[in-house]
Amino acid sequence: MSNSSSPVPEIDISLPHSARVWNYWLGGKDNYEADRNAGEAFVAAYPGIRDIARSSRYWLARVVRHLAGEAGVRQFLDVGTGLPTVDNTHEIAQRTAPEAHIVYVDHDPLVLAHARALLTSSPQGATSYVHADVHDPATIMTEAGRRLDLSRPVALMLIGILGHVREYEEARSIVDRLMAALPSGSYLALYDGTDTDPEYVAATDGYNSSGGVPYILRSPEAIAGYFEGLELVEPGVVELSTWRPEPGTAELVTPVAAWGGVGRKP
């Protein structure tokens, strides 16, 4: 794996951070007391968040298998990586296509520290990490262009990250700017939490007042808006458990308040 050369910033453990809270919900150990407290408070208000966390991981696996398999994608740009866990994007992609190249992007210093230690690659492929913020698509694409061949299709992964962008118009602009830098035949894979469950909305409001970076739940229609101008892969933008479920697997099929999809750039 190759790394960005920027130093690791100081880690603030006094406030909860979404990547670490998410890690806690998934049963991981890479979190601090503030993250665990915020995570437990959220679970107390909305136990279904653990289902959302697990369902999103299964959805990611199905999406990457489709992109690396049927769609033939060999380059992935995963923005808002989160902490490494079981079946990261590069592991799933390189099982199907060992030569796949993956660039991870995140700005949390704990993510950066763990990414440098844990994100490896198949001998045929490559995995690298960029320390950048989702709000800065120009830097993301400049750094990605040093690691990927932007004349060939790329799968842009925005996995549960755009909820951290407060204004919907800015979130749409980020998607548009990132996709504009990618060639025809590239893909957008995206999901986010939705405002379809009042208990989830209430729990999220409580988390947003805890001092961490707020997460904005949006309507399924707003999430579908990110795919404007793209050719949607069937079944379109849907609740996660209904996106190409795989028969005979033990994956969670409980409906959750999270919607996503995959679209191809014409």
C-alpha cells in the first residue's frame, strides 16, 4: 500500500466521531469512551442502528462484487472510508479482480493511522490512502489522479458520508464535481440514512447535539437526486436490503432506514 505523505494529525478523543462510533456499533475496538457513550445513547434511543450498520456492510459487499465482476471495474475511489473492518472495499474487489486498484479517502486521524497499518493489497493490485475531506473534491481528485488512471472507468464510493454535509445543495455539488472528473463508463455507488423512521430521526437529533459532527438524514427522493444524469443499475435507488439480495446467504434482510443505489456515467 502506498500512503499520502501528510503527517498524522492529533486525535481528539474528547468528542465522538462517526467513524469510531460506527466501529463500535459493528463490534470493533477502535473507539474511545466518548464514542462508546454516544453509541450506547444512540442504541438506547434506536436499537435499529445496529441493523443499519450491518446491512450497510452487506450492501457494500454486494455492490463491490457487482462492480468488480459484472461491470468489470478495476479502479475504486472510496471517499469516507471509515475504520478498517472485515471485508473492506479492496478485499472484496480483489477477490474478484486481484489487479484492482483502490484509493481510500478520509480525514479522521485515527482512520489514517489504522489505514497505514491495516490496508494491504493483492500482489497484482494496489491500495493507497489519501488524507482529505469530502468537502474538498478538488484535492480528492488531484490526489486520486496520482494513483488512478482517470482515463479509465472508476467506481466512486460514497458510503454513508454525504449525511455529514449539512446542506443538500453542497452534497449534490460534491457528487457532481467528483463524477465530472471521471470518464464515461465510471460508476457512482452511494447510500445514506433516510428520514423514513421517526425513531431514527429522533435518535439522530440526539446524537447531533452531543458535540460530534452532525449527520443529516434525507429523504429517499433526495438520495435518488444524487444520481441525476446517470444510468441507474437495477433495481435503482432502493432500501438497502432490497438491492440485489443474494439468495442462500446469511446476510441481514431486515428493512432499514437507509437507501442507496449504483449509477453508471454515460
